[in-house]
Amino acid sequence: MKAENEQIKPHWKAHEFLQMAYTSLTSNARLRDQPDGERSAKLAAEILTAWTGMEWKEGDVWRCLLAVKLARERQGDFHADDYVDIAGYAALLGEHQSSLRDKPQCQNPHVEIRVWGKRIPPHAG
């Protein structure tokens, strides 16, 4: 979703990014005719698993989308849309992870992820 007037507005408030992310999530729900909104990460994980031969999970897709947006946000001029999308993807990852709370956590001890030199423990989602 393209943020209105993003180049001419001098200062954005945190709640404005969140409101725009909410609007984007709810409008995608209407566009895709899904009561809970568009939730394409599970299918994307199945596609990526088939393509790569490595297991992808729904949470991995949301994390990947966050990583892409974080990388894009570091390049070029300010674009409010980057932060709106980051807020939306973080919310979708949180929704997904909260759905796993009652499910057993299966972790692969052989996978090590590092971000900015810090080890990130694996998640089941």
C-alpha cells in the first residue's frame, strides 16, 4: 500500500504507521474475500518447500518478508510504505506465533542463525 503524501509529510508518528498497516491488512481481507484477511504465508511455505527441497514453515515466510523489507528500508530515501509493511508483517508473524502457543515446539539444534553477530534461536513456526 502506497503511503499518501509520504514524500511531503515532514514527520510521521508511530500510530500513523500502525493505522496504515491496519488499513492495509483489513483492505487485503476484503480484496481476497477471507474473513480473517489474506494469509498467504502457509501456501508460500509449501511452494518454497517444493522449490528448494528444504522445509519452510509459515513463520519462516513472515520472517523472510520482514528481512526483505528491513533490507529495502536501508536503501535510498525514506519511504513510509517500508515501515507500514514492516508493522504489518510483524503483526502477522505475531498472530502466527501466538497460534502455536499450545502446540509442542520442535527445534532443530543444527540450525544456527546470526543477525548482526548475535545468535538467534530457532522457532517452531
